[in-house]
Amino acid sequence: MMLRSPKIQFIALLLISLGSQVISDAFDHRYSNGDTIPIYANRVGLYSNPMEAYDYYDLPFCSTDAVKKKVNLNELLAGGHLVPTPYKVEFRVDKVLELLCNKRLNKSDVSQFRSVVQKDYYMHLYCDDLKIQGFVGRVESDHRDGMIKSKYFIYNHFCFDIFYNKDRVIEILIQVDPSYVVDITEDKEVEVDFTYSVKWIPTQQPFNERMQRYRCDVEVAEMADCNQEEAGWKNIHGDVFRFPRHKSLLAAALGSGSQLLVLMVVILIMGIMGVFQPYHQGVFLNSLALVYAVTSVVSGYTSVSFYHKLEGTNWMKNILWTGGLYFGPLFLTFAFNNIVVVVNGSTSVLPLGELIMLSLLWI
């Protein structure tokens, strides 16, 4: 049967072309010889504390104007921020001493690199969804005349060993050449040629098992972390089980805060009920002082209960802190203002008897 209709012929040709098209890109992880495989950078961070990480281009690395890679939801929630790098890797194409860029590092750049090298920073790169990690530089200590002098170097040449099985990438390793380093010990401008090499190595490991090595590395790292001394943010994970140094002060602050909260609620309820009428002078202040004295039970109970949970033993100190933490500074401030009013001869002075009554209410 002949396809006489132009529309039917167009649809048939479209289906044939789509069916015969060979997709060779990073989405299905299949490549042809010479296909470009981009390398993305994620971050740089401390080796001793992986949670402390910063953007890759916070450091003066060789940059590119390529578009940032779109991250999926999983990478976004995990803090993924993949940015392109000028590394040009082509499938099964070896490269030796390929120039990445020539960069002149000013004093600020040198100081920044020296700081991260001193802290053992390493970079996170990704190629074909495989993680690549490498240190930024190294520190060498020189012992002479009883003194230790440190020298700082950055690596300016990286070697990528890429293992492949037929048309798929299986594993990527990054190595450094100790002879390709730049001295950044002194604060002075340095001109650096950043280079890289790529070596393709065949392997028989199947593609569906290529992530096995990364899982093993994670398990080994977790076991090593259990045996190593905790550092960085891990030092604070046990603080939730430690009692604070000033138990009485913390318990008193909690008790006083609870009392003030109850005081505000009671005063608001009394205001809604119409207790404070404009023609009743002094009702608000009298109610405030009376309610404060009554609600002292709240602060006492809350403070003592919390102090008991902290296994406190100095009860007298806790009581004094609870009673004077809020009222003490308030009474001293009020008394000072009252003295100033007396000195200036104002009629709004509070009599000494009422001050004594406030003190008795507090006690």
C-alpha cells in the first residue's frame, strides 16, 4: 500500500528517523570515540570535616563561561551546586600535559590558596555522575636548627585515570604528580600553568557494578571515623547530654520567664474583664504588684523543678537567683529613679513606705 498522503509520509519518516537515532550522551552513559564528557565541580571543603564546604570558585581556580549544570531534587536537597570546569575530556582520547589555563595569582590569591592548603582542603569533582576527589595542595615541614619551617605548595597538574568498558565509563581516579607543584609560601605574585592529563584504561568490570567501590569507600570511611578522634562539629554532638556550667542561673531564667508569661496573661484577662477603669487611679499598678507576688509560685516551682532535673544541689543559691533575677534589677532601677525624683523635688515621688511594701511582697 502506497503512502500517498504528505502528512502520512512525514510522520513515517519522522518515526523512522527517531527509531534509527543513536543517543550517545551522559544521560544513558554511553559514548562514542571522541565524545566530550564534561567535568563539573561541586565544592571544596575540609578533609577532617566534610560538612564544612564552600563553592568551588571561591578559590581562584581556572574558570569557564559554560552554563551551570541542572541538579536534580536529590542533589539539591544534599547541597548540590555543580558548576562547569574547563577540563576537556573526550571518550578514549588520551592527553598529556594539556594546558588548562595560564593564571597569574596575586598576593590575595596566594594567601587564600595557602590558607586552604594549610587546612587540608580537597575538591569535589564529578564526571559521568562519578565523584572525583583530590587535594588542593600539600604542606612540607623543614626541620633545621631546632626550628620547624613549613612550606606550602599547590598542585598545578592533575592526572585523570579513566577506566572504561566498551562504550561506558566505569571508574575515574585523580592523581597528582609531585614534581608539578607551585610554591606559595611567600605573599608574592606567582604565574601558574595549570595542566592536566587523561589516560583511558580498559576494564572488564560491568557498568551496573561501578558504584560498588564508592559504597565500599563510604563504609571504610565510616569505620575509620569511629576509630579516629572526633574533630570539628562532631565535638558538640554529646553536649546535649552534658549539664550546663551555671545550672542555677539557667533554672532561674526559665522560672522568671515563666512567671512573666503568666503575669502578662493574667493582666490581659483582667483588662478584658474591665478591672482597670480609667476613673480608678492606681488600680493597674496595684494589680500588677499583687499578681506578680502571687505568680511567684510559678517561678519558684518551674525553677526548682528544672534545677532538680539538672541534678543541682545548691538549693539556696537557686532560690536567691530565682527571686532576684528579675525583681532585683527592677527594684534597683526603680529606687534609683525615685532618688533622682526626690532630688529634683518632683511630686511624683513614691513614698518610702510603698518601697518597703514592694520589698516585702517580693520576699
